[in-house]
Amino acid sequence: MEGDLSETQVLRGDPVALLGSLPMFRGLDRATLWAIAAELEWLSVPGGTTLFEAGDEPDSMFLVIAGCLGAYAPGEGGRLLSRIPAGETVGEMGLLSGHPRTASVRSLRDSDLARLPRESFDRVIVQHPAAMLRLAQLVVERLESADRPARGVGSRTYALLPQSLEVDAGGFATELVAALSAFGRTELVWSVRGADHSSAWFHRIESANEFVVYVADPEPTTWTKLCMRQADALLLLARAEASAAPWPVMPGGGPGGAAARSELVLLHDGEVQAGAAARWRALLPGAEHHHVTRPQDVQRIARLLTGKAVGLVLSGGGARGFAHIGVVKALKEAGLPIDLVGGTSIGAIMGAGVAAGWSVEEMIERFHRTFVATNPLSDYTLPIVSLVSGRKVSRLLRQEFGEVAIEDLPLPFYAVSANLTTGRSSVHRQGALWRWLRASVAIPGVLPPIFDRGEVHVDGGAINNLPVDVMRAQNRGIVIAVDVGSDTTFSADIEDVDLPPLWKLLGWFRRHKQRPTILQILIRAGMINTEAATAAGRRQTDLLLQPPLASVDLLHWKAFPRAIEAGYRHAAERLASLDPAARARLGLPAGK
């Protein structure tokens, strides 16, 4: 890096211009800026360097000249609160208040900094009131923006870490750069080009582009460690069929490793290999993963990384859930990609079909066979735990989805059940797909619960019938939610307290009086406590679709084509009626 030393010297060559460009000092006269510059200490720190910890007494503030810092919540493994990019300052609030640091700050990558010690800070403030006034203005601005999203948390730089020489990191990098270029200027940097440069050079590259992709070596070289320090996110590339083995340089604990999030990318030859995700994820607990079988998968990864993805959330609602198929058809016709899927109850089953990569035609064929050609709730049993045994539903789910694991689905997917043991929702992102779909539709009193490791799981609609919060927490982009449970009409045209004798009851049904059945009562009772959560979910969506389904009973399986058509028409009309701003937000063409 010695050959590039002059780049850092250039940054320091005109400290007045440098300080004048920073928000904290903007507008101050040259005399004041010269006085501040005279007090600065210049530092170059490698990625992963801790500048101060939460709870420390404030002794200085820092100006980021090149590189990037990260502010972390207190405690071991504290989450990243914000990124402090070049041109920003950090630590001045502590100097002003005199209180201990409220967050820890570390360098996310190799960085050039200017440090202003407390004594110098106090001297500048006393001798130059204009600096104090500007600082007060900056504090007010930051307090006013405290409720807004954290500054600079999104990822802009990515390091590709191949697990071995057999991984085609170059081919994947080329496809990823092409995909990222749809969202902004993107540059690819490899060792031959970047290994001998300083942090100032990297700062210029990153400033000139929206996104930068670094390709690391398979071995723990100096370049690989530098890539890890420069990256906001590490993409760990592996051949899906290979035996799972640790990366030569594992993220976390090493220089810069704690600063970047890690995501696993499994490269397949053709179809997704069953069991591959579980094998590789065992080495990376908590890391999200992606399957790559075709170029469109790399485009999806680019959308997920940049927060431009489309997440689809499907609610429960019995037979009304068939409307989800029509909505999916309309979304696809409009050109909207579906990058993540989640759902509750019947919405989980429909969403699993989408995540499995089924076409609309295949979904219609499979779900007609499962729900219309046969009644899935017809295996009645002695009503000790439930009205039906559940064996038929389990068999039908296994028939359509096989033994696939959730983590082996081509698209990221989650199903939600209600955990009666904990009293909270459970989100299922791994394990046997059919089993957790069965849990998600286990209507209390109708279908028996799923028992798993001492816990009891029933229909997710009992707690969260529209799990938008789960999708929103992933922070991957826009969220489209389909609520088919909002049109629930539950009434009777009789006045009664107790059930009449059997002979009278039969008479009521012969005269077609509207008396709810035990199945209808149990299904509606299981959904009624979720209204508050559903309302909250609706408020969190970027596009909420509520097909008109009042005429479709929750158990009216034969309404299959009518519900699909209602979902399709509603979604198509809503998409067509969106204003230009909404269309742009969803990524839809302006004139389509």
C-alpha cells in the first residue's frame, strides 16, 4: 500500500476544504476551520478496529475521511444500528452531554479518520461560538430524524467468498454485477486490480458506484481478508452437491467478520438438490440461504440484497384461500416477480405452491385434486381431540408436496402456526414442508394439533392470520399481502338459545334455515382473536389486496373456480388502477 500513501496525504492536504464539506462544520468561516484542523489527529485503521465501546467515558469524536464505521447496540453480539460513511462524524454527542457512550463503534472496513480529542473539542467550542451553534443545529437535526430508518444500514458492497477452487466465483460474480446494474452503477473488483491499493482508493471506487462486488480468493489470503473488511455483506458460495466443509476464512470473530452479515449461496446443476441446504446451513447457524439453478435466481438474489425484492403474504380463510391462486396469476401477468412467500393456514399451502415453483396451471390442477375432487375434512373420528382424524389432510399434503424440506424450496418461504404451549406464533422456515403446513391448518377442534418437542401447534390463524410482520422484519423490499379472511360473514336467520330436539333440527335444515354448523363455528372461533393482528398487518403492507369473497363460505370447496376468478379480477383491477408513484414503488412499468 506504500505506493498509494499520497492519496491519504491528498485528503489531508487541504483540511479546511475537507472540514467545510462535513455536515458538522458546514458554513463555518475559514479561521474557525483552520483552528479545528490544527487540533485534529489523523488515523488509518484496519477493518474491525474498535474505536470505543458502549459505557466508555467520551474522550474524543471522529470524522470519517474514507471508509465506513458501524454503530452497534450494547452487549456481546449487539446488532448493527447504523453505518457512518465517509463525510459523517461520530462521538460528538457524548462530548456534548458528558454521558457514557450509548453504543459501540467499530470500523467496518479499512478507514481514514480524523480524531478530535475532548480537550481540543472543548477549546474549539469555547473559542469559536459559531462551531457550538453549528453543533447544536446538527444535534437537533439528528434528534428530529431519530424515528426515521437508521442512516446507511442498507448494503452496498459485497464480498464473494468461494468455498473451494471448484466454485465458479467468477461466473457468479459476472451474473450478479449484471443483475445489480439494473438498480445502479456497479463495479467488479478482484485481486489483480485491487490488492495493492489504500483505503482512499477503495473509498473512491465505492463513492463512484451504487454497488461494488469484491471477489475473494478461496484461501485465507491478505486479499480475502481485505475483501471481508470492505464488505457490507458476505456471500458464501458453495457447490450444493459437495460435502459441506468450513470456508478457509470463516466470517465472524475475525477482522471485519462481525461487521458484515453472511448469506449462503448454493450453486446447483439443474434442480435444487434435496438436503443440500440443511447440510451447509449446519455450518452457518442463522445465515439466510439462496438456491441458484438458473440466471433468474441471481436476479432474485440481487433484488433481495438491495431491498428491491417482492414479498408475498397470504392469509388464512378456508375455501376463500383459492383466491390466492387468482392473485398470483394477476401478479405474474403484470410482470411482478415474487421473491419471498409466507402465509398462514390455507395461505401457507397456496404460498408453498408458489415457493415450490409451480405454475398457475399446476397449482389449479394440484389443489383441485386435493380440495375439490375430495373433501379433506371427511375423515370424522370420535371427537375427543378433534372432529376429524387429520390423516386425510396429512396424506393429501404429502401426496402433493412429497418429502421436500422447507429450506429446499426454490424460493424463501415460511409458514406460521399458533403455538399453544408458548401462547405465541411460531414461524417455520425449515423442516418437513408437509408437516408444518399440516400444523398451519390445524383448526382447533376440527383437526388435531401437531405435537413437536413437547409443544402444541395449531392453525396459525388463531394468533396471526396475516403474518406481514414476519415478512416486513426481513427488510428485503416491498410487501404485498392478500387478505381473504376480511369478508367473513357469520350469521343465522333463526332466534334460538338451545338446540331443539333432533326431529325439529332436521326440519330446520329441510327448510334451508341458516344455522351454522359445528365446523363453521370452530373455524370462525379460531379466527376471531386475530383481528387486531390482522389489522396491524394490513397497515404494514405496500399493497393490500382484499378480494370480495363474502359469497364464498369458509368450507365451500366447490367454489374453487369462483374464488380463483374473484382473486384474479380484484388483483388485476387494483394493479391497473395504481397511480404512477405506486407503480414505480412496486417496480411496475409506467404504462402497463
